[in-house]
Amino acid sequence: MNRMADPALVQGFDLRRLPEGFIANPYPVYAALRAHAPVHRMGDGQILLSRHVDLERVYKDAATFSSDKTVEFGAKFRVEAEPSPLYRHHTTSLVFNDPPRHTRVRRIIAGALTPRAIAAMEAGIVALVDRLLDAAEARGRIDLIEDFAAAIPVEVIGNLLGVPRTERGPLRDWSLAILGALEPVLPAAVEEAGNRAVTDFLAYLDSLVTERRNRPGDPEKDILTRLIQGEVGGERLSPEELLQNCIFILNAGHETTTNLIGNGLHLLTEHRDARARLLAEPDLMRKGVEEVLRFESSNQLGNRVATTDFALGGTEFPAGTQITLCIGAANRDPAQFPDPDTFAVARDPNRHLAFASGIHQCVGMAVARLEGRIALGRFLARFPDYRLDGVPERSQRVRFRGFLRLPARLG
């Protein structure tokens, strides 16, 4: 047990009513949850899990702990006579489904993200990163999010889907609006923006898919063509599955990778010893990326629902129990990670859960790792003395941890 973990932080804790200062630094609360209430019941009956071993158990037992969100999202997105755009999207996309749909869609997407296909992306990502760094050098300053971290995955995913460069402007805003609706608290304005983003994105994708059906790309490189043509067991994606999973590919690859790069650059302004070591030993960057993913997990929360009665932490729970998986807490669990609150860029082993585990382990994690390694490595080599120049603006979301703005000078 962590003797520094204050049990008072656990009392009444609920993700829908966050204590002051939680977004800036949730880790004292996470430590208290692990130490005093690793299976914590929140006000609406959901349970919150914070230990690494418990998250691994849930991830690896997909039969007991379902990813299907039909019931939960039916209530959250107020489905009545006609399903809302947000409901249709989130209940059709890969991440919120169980086999057999999950298996079929995942195999088609994974077929376009083979090791050979990912290796072929490297030269293009290097060129993209260098162009962004050239532009930053010409200005002498940079917003590490807007001008760099967010620009990289939008271009990479735009290339994967074959979105013309002149048409990529709305992609980031659509993604932020759709993912913002997954927060534990859903204000009406956020819900409206999310529904509008799904509607606009679907309209755009419909025309893009029609064009690609008429003029297919190379299915080895063009993931949209592969989604259109791909089959598993003789079955292709339905038109709805196709469009909604194109949105999923953008959302899954954009927000988490933006946060990985942005969080990494921010951490290296706070941990000068880690920066010095990476500069002296650039081959450590692969491990450094894993440590960023562990220490400041881009995605802090996951969700499951129990399909049957189960026991956890000595307590019995009924079928239908909703479970929130606190990835950010599990990735600082001292039972798994020695000295977990130290940012150690050479940490090995590093069995973090930033990409989940089991059948729902992130299908694009190799792409995110590649983007993170190239972006952080080339930025650091080019501007070893960069520093923050202004007040960082953190995203005020609990599920996705990152920044909206990180103003910096390059030397």
C-alpha cells in the first residue's frame, strides 16, 4: 500500500464530479484509489478499476466483460424514435463492438496495417516532420500542438484514407467534437457539436467512398480501398460499417497520437535529465516513447459491461454492471512498475496498458509508435534547447489526456 495515498481523496470520488485540480494532476487520486479502493463504486453504480492486474483481467476476458455499448450509449445519447448520429457512430465503430463484428472489421483494417505497409510509411512521415520543423525554424517559435503534434496524425490518416490534402481542414475539429462526446459528463452543446460532426463527416465520406469505388486505389496502401474491397468469411462491410469505421480510424489515430507527441514534448521540458539522456543516446527513443505512453497515457479511461455475474476484489457484482478501466492509474501501479512516478526513458520492461490488451488492443499502435518515435526524435535532434514560452493550455477532458496549446521557443 502506498502510505502517501490520502484515503480522503477516495471518499465520494466520481468521474462526473471531479475534484478541483484533478485535470491538472489526477495521479494523487489514482494512487489513493489503488491503495484504498481498487474496486471503487461510483454514484451511478459503475465501478472504477485502478490496478494493473484487474485491468489485465478484464481486457483478456472479452466473454465476461463486453465492449458493446448499445445500452449505455442508448441512454447517454438519448435515443428515442430515431438513433442519433453519435449513437449510430459509436455503436458501429470497431472499438465498441464484440465478436463476430469486431473480429471481421478488425481483420480488414489490420490487413492494411501490416509491418511492411507500416515500414513503407516511415520515409513519408520523416519528410512530413521535417517540413513542419523547417516551417517552425523560419518562424522561430511554435505551438507544439497546433503546429506540430496535431498536424502529423491528420496527414498520416489523410494519406491512409486517400483524403485530398485540400480537403483535410475539417478532420481535426470533427475528431475532437466526436470524441468529446465520450466524456463522463455530456453538456448539451458538446452533444450537439458531436452529432453535427458525425453528420458532416458522413456526408463527406459518402462522396469519397463513391469516388473510390469508381477509381479504386492500391489496397496494399490505401486503407479505404481495402475497407471497400476486403472480405472476411465471404462477407464485406455494410455501407454503414464502412463509413463509421472510417470515422473511427481518424478518431483513434488522431487524438491519441497528438497527445503522445504533445505529452512527450511537454515532459521533456520538465525532465531535463531525460532530455539529456535521449540526446546522448538517441537509440533510446523507442523506449522513451513507451515511457511517455505509460507516464502520461493519451487515453486515460476505457469501459466494459459485465455479461454475467462476477467477483472482483472480494465483492460479487451482477451481470450488467458497468465498469470503467482507469488506464492512467494502472500505468502508475507500483505493483507493476518500480518507482512508477519517475519518468524513466530507459524503463525496461514496460508492460503499460496505453494501447489496452487482449482482442481490443489498439489496431493502429504500430503506426502511433512510429509517428511518436520520428516526431520526438527529430524534433529533439533539431531543437535540443527548445523551451516553453507561455502558459500551456491543457485539454479539460478526463478521458483523453493532452494539451490544446503548448507555446514554445526553439532555442
